[in-house]
Amino acid sequence: MQKYNRIDRISEEIRDTIDRIIRESLKDPRISGTFSVMRCDVSRDLRSAKIYISNYNDEKRAPMIEALNSASGFIKKELGHRARLRSIPTLIFLDDSNIKYGIHMTEFINETINKDTGNP
């Protein structure tokens, strides 16, 4: 059984709340399509939080991250209203390409297995 510390609980609460804020309150056309708020890394001093966003459409990745960073003040204000936190960290949105990399590696492994077994 994994033991969670305070930072982990705060990170998870921020991740969940930001996901809801983005989906419910932001109307920027650059923020659309299939995306996920993958994780949130809050610094130990609770002053900053890195929010990792995964977007499944390559053309929309950079514009979406740019839009989220532009709206970070609004998102921070909304987070302050919705979350049970004494202080709200500065939000930094980053692209998370782990899922895309995982899909690429799975395809590569499958191709290698097929070549070794003689399957096309």
C-alpha cells in the first residue's frame, strides 16, 4: 500500500480542479479536442505547480499550451475559489508527450516481434 504525503494530495486536488476549470470555464478555441490533464507537480514550498497536459492532436499541442499559459491568471483565480488551499501556486502548463511516446514504443515493439517471428 502506497503512502501519500501532503504534497501528493495537494497535487491531485489541483489536477482535478484544473481539469474541471479547463473543461467548464475556458472558451478559448485553441483549447479543444481530446486532451487530458495528466499530472500536477507542486513544488515543496507550494509556490509553483507544473501542470502536464496531453493533447492527442499534434497540431493543437503548442497552441493549447500557449492558450493555457495565457489564461493561467484566470485559472489560478478560479482554483482559489474552488480548491481548499490556503495559498494558490503559480501555474505553469507544459506539454506531456508520454502517451504519444508510449504508443510509438508499442508500435516499435510490435514491429520488432513481427520481424523476429516472420509475420508481416
